Amino acid sequence: MKDLKHIPLSERLKKAEYYARELSEHLRQSYLPKLGDLRTSSKVFDETVVSDQQMLDRIQGVLQADEFAVDVYRKLNRHLEIIRDEIQQHVLGGEADAGQNHLAGP
């Protein structure tokens, strides 16, 4: 990923919104259903109903969905951190942690 500081703020906001939507959709449409299937399958103790291979496949599906979610979350978080830093610089006049020092008191 190229340096986000060189991308206009409006583009970073659009990309952050895209990642937030992608993460939300993935969690609702893929991760949670796969996790639910795994949970339901784990309660079945009859191997003729749910085989070891089916359990393995469901576990791998959850792990892959988790890896995808973590990847999208990291991208989203990176964009949000850069956006926050730039907004703080604009609002605080270039001193990103001035508000935190001011609140700490003498």
C-alpha cells in the first residue's frame, strides 16, 4: 500500500468508508454464518451426521474468514489513523498531541 499521507483526505475518507462497508458485509454474510455452522456442528456428537472432515472444513472456513476480516480491519484502521492524525494537525495547528497535553494539566 502506498504512503497514505500523499493521498488527498477526501480519497482516504472514501476508502475508509469502503473498508468499513466491506468489513461489515463480510462479517454478516460470511464470517458469522460460518461461525454459526461450526458452532452447530460442534454440538453434534454423532460422526455419521457430522464427520471429522466436515468439522475440519468448517474450521478452515472460519479461519479463512477470520484472516480476511483481520486484513480488511488493518487496512481500515490504517486509514482511520492517518485521517485522525491529519485532522488533529488541522484542528490543533500542527501539534498532534497538544489536546492531550492540555488535558493533563500542570
